[in-house]
Amino acid sequence: MCAELKENYEWALNFLKTLYSPTCLPTVIVTDNELALIIFPNAKRLQCTWHIQKNAYSKFLAATTKEKIELENDWGRVIRSETVTLFDMALDSFVQKYDERYPEAIKYIHETVLANKEYFAYAWTNEIRYYGIRTTNRVEGAHNIFKQYLENSRGGFIECWKHMHNMFRSHLVVIKAAFQKSINFRKHEHNIAEFRGLHHHVSQYALDKICLQLARLKKMRSMCEIFCGCILWKTYGLPCAHMLLQYRSQGMPIPLSAIDSQWRQLNLVPPIGNEVAFDYLPQVEILKNKWVDFTEVEKLKVT
Ligand SMILES: [Zn+2]
């Protein structure tokens, strides 16, 4: 947008909204701008952790390279604390360590950063299903790629539109290839009894995440039995350690229903929500159209 005005944001967000099915609007938005929440009132808000970190670190101007590394570790510990009690403890020791040397920076953190802590600190955001997206880096990356596509082009709207179209087309090729990989190929490490009903229906990325949870279970089984935390389930919609233990004790593989639909989406047909009757699913529509186009011989082959 040429100017970051409220009206411009409103126009862009309202237009974005028209691209979604009304029954399948975004449930989480990573944004610094509260306006997005007015256009998508049911969406949960997250703030980009990368930008928060960048702004916070910029206040520690006098820090040496060694101190900066230490600072990043200490601040990371605060943000990644998984409960409010742990967050308070980590924050206390952070403040004690840096307050004397960097009082202005600590003041900024208290007054500006922490005012929105529930939108970026894990202790609060671990209750939100955000599918692993905590930063706007993906959008910034896409913006940089778009600039490369534009090169030094000084063309008008049509020229820019053509470049943008080409960029999206090549993105779609990459996304489709990833879907095909999940549908057609099976990783060696995914050949386990737990995944029996999941192959070809769930993205390999999600299966990798569950593999990590299984590894956690192997290492810390007794701890998982007492306290799981269920973070993988709450934030990704994938079975957490205690759920995996339950399936194992019942001798059953992970059911497909325990995987959020986000990870079962292996085509580019837009989802239209859960409340829609089977007949109206876009996948059924595609099959119906294919059937109509088939010759009689092809129809006989299928039946
Ligand atoms: Zn759990």
C-alpha cells in the first residue's frame, strides 16, 4: 500500500475477506494492527515475535556482541516460558540482570512490550491454534521475492500485475509439488504402526511433528504421563504425547480425526467449513465435473 492509512488497511482487509468462504474465515491473524480484528472479529490475534524482539533489542544499543547473544538467549527464555508462573520468574531474573546497565531498555519493555504480552508470549499463545506461524516472516519473504520479480521494472499496473501473476503461478507449482509428495511418497521414518491410517492423507510436515512428539515420549514417558501440557494439540491440532500414549495403550493407530483439517488439506481447493453438507464439498464438485466429461467407455472403466 502506498500509504499506511486506516482507510487503505480497511479496503485491503475487506477485499481480502471476500477471497474466503464466509464459513471458513481465518481463525488467527498475526498482526500489529488491531484493525484486522475489526474486519475478522472472530480471529485470535498474535503479534509477530520477530518484530517484538527486533524492537526490544534495538533499545540495548550499548550492548557488545557477546552481550547481545546472551541477551537474545535470556529474552528468548522469557518469551518461551510455557506457564504464567515460569514467565514471571524468567522476566524477574531478566529485569534483575539488565536493569542496572540498561534502565531505559527495561522501561521500554515494561511500558510498551509487556502491555501486549498475551499476544506473543508462549505462556498465553500456547492456548491458540496458530499452526506454527508466530511471525510475519513468510509475508516479508514473499514481498522480497515479489521485488525480485519486478526487477527494475518501471512499468504500469498491467506490467506489475503480470509479474505478480507469474510469482503466484510459480508459488502454486511449489505448493502443489509439496502436496503431491505427501500424497504419493512415504518417508522411511514414517513407516510406523502409529501412522497406519495417515499415509497419503496427512502432510509430511505434520507427520514429522508427530515423530518429534513420539521421540519426546520415548525420552520422558513418565513425565508425559503426569503432565503433558498438550501444546502440540492446542497450537497445531496434532496429537500430543498423552494422546499418543492413549492410542498406544488401546493398540490403535492415530485416527485421522485426531489431525486438524489444516494438515489434511492436500489440494488447492479452498475449504468451505465444516457445517456444509457432503454434496456441496468442492472436491465432490470436481469429481462430478470429471464424471460429466468422461466418455461412456471411461465411465465403465471407473465403475
Ligand atoms: Zn496432552
